[in-house]
Amino acid sequence: MQQRLKGTDNRVCIEEHLAEDCLLDIFSRLDHDDLDELSTISTKMLQLANISRSSVIKLNASTCFVLQV
């Protein structure tokens, strides 16, 4: 019988069931916006997101407009 791993609010709690090195590998494939969102989940996610920031995907800027001088 398969036991479902759940957090306190009945959702699967990833941070408790994946090793930190696995999470860091996943986080390194995200961009800064994604890390900003993940960092709001918990203190542990915030710490891992901050560690991952140096290796995240660098997005190219497409266009920049100056609206006011």
C-alpha cells in the first residue's frame, strides 16, 4: 500500500521529502522570478532559493523603453 506524504495543509510537502541537493538542482533550472515565489513558502525554501541565485537561468532582456526623463 502506498502512503501519501502530506504537509500540514494536505498538500505534498516537497521540502521535507526531497534532499537539499535535489532541490538545489531543481532551483538552478529556474529564473529569479520563480525563486522569488518559492522563497515565500518557508524559511528553508528562502535559504535554498538564495543559495541557488548565482546559478539560475539568466534571461535576456528583450526591449527597454524609457517612458520619462
